Amino acid sequence: MKFLISLFAIVMMTESCNSSKASTSVDESQEKSNTMQDLLSGAYTLSEIENIDKLPMALSINFDASSNRVSGFSGCNSFFGDYTTDGNTISFGPLATSKKYCQDAQNKIERQFLDVLSKTRTYKIEGNSIYLSNDDGQLLKANKQLGSKPSKSDMVKDNYNRTLITYQAQSRGMFEFVQISESGVRTSSDRNLKSFTNYRCDPKDWEALSNMFQNIDNDEFQKLEAPTNKRLYDGAAHATLSIIRGDVEIMSPSFDHGVPPKEIEELVNKVLSIKESVSKQ
């Protein structure tokens, strides 16, 4: 009898250990998946697509891990939609595009780009580059844009207490980037974000900005609705506003440049006003 009780205890302990190991394995797998998705987040410029390594125009793709939204410029139109990841697998769609008429060469590369996204099954991150692939091999390579949205881990390592507010607007023919912190203002019209102009931030301007966004509700901010939709057919540039506080970043849905949601209209106008003011220095 004692032998049976001892055997039962051993079996129960073994099952408990196996259960604990399985739970730990699941937790580690989920943590790894979240880390990969966080590293993926940001803006990229394409360097290769299928058999083409010298692209005739600058194509881009932007990942927002906080909302699983993807957007970019596909050669003629802007595109936007959702993406999902699970470990190193990724899928896109459905994707929508603006409705602009372009020349045949632009239309051809755009069709190829969007087709590649539809065929993609896995992704890999190496340094500042991402690779999209399927069972037939590599489909696309893209390089992270200098100064693009950092991952949460990068933000923590850089400065846990920093606060940044960034406004970005882009269309096929224009690009505008403004980033403001307590220590300075930097602007760029370079779509690859390799060239910046830096200015000092007036303490009064920073105080005014801080008062505007300190009471923002993170969840509501990311659910803002654009009052107009001209950007969907290239009638306006796509614009977004993001705020980083410590290791938390919130980003607004895209809206028409010049017509922000009323809830952040004052904040956006202040950011652009600061940009115009420092540009005259």
C-alpha cells in the first residue's frame, strides 16, 4: 500500500513539473513573439523586391506594433491595412490603396510590391533590415529608416524618462517630419530620415505642449477619427501624431495633413507653429 502511495506521489510530481515546464515554454514563446513584433515596428525603405535590387523609386513600408497597422508608399499610391504575426510568421491584409492614376512603370512596380505582401508568409530581422519570405524564398528586403519609430526596448535603453512628440506627413510628392522634446526640435524633409536640421526648443513652447498632452487618454488617442478622408485618393498627405513618454508610445490613426481630429487640433497646430518658428532662426 505504501508503495502504491509513493508511486502515485511520484507520478503527480512528474505531471506537475511537466505542466510547469509547458507553461514556462508558452510564456517564453509569447515573450519572444512580442519582442520580435516590437523590433519590427518602425518605418523601412525597400532595397530589394524579388529579382530587383535597383528600384526605380523609393518604396516604403511602416509597421505600427501598437495597433498592428501597416502603411507605406507602393510606387504610385499610398497603401494601408492590417498585419498579424505569430512568432516569425506574418500575414498582410486586407490592404487598401489611394486611387491615383500613374504611368505604366509606377503601376507595374506597385502591383509587384502589393503582390509580394500578399504572398509573404514569414519575416526575419537582422540588424536594421527585415526580410519577407515564403516557401519559395526571399521576396523583399527593407532597411529601417534612421530616426524612425524606435522599439520599446530601444526606448528604455536610451532614456526611460524622455518625452518626445512627433508629427509626420507624407504623400507621393512631399514629406514633413517634426520631432520635439524638451531639449530640442529636429525637422526633416528627407523621406529616408538621414538628414535633419536641429534647433533649440523654447522652454515656454515645451511647457505649452506639455500642458496640452499631459492629460491625453492613451486608448482614446489611438481611436481618434479623421474628420476628412482626402488622403485615401491622394487629395491630401497622410499625417500621424505620436507621443513617447518613457517606454510608452501612442500613435494616432492617420488623418489628412492640415485637417487633424478636433481632439488634437490644438496640439498639432502648436507643433507645426513651433516648426515654422524655429525654421526662421
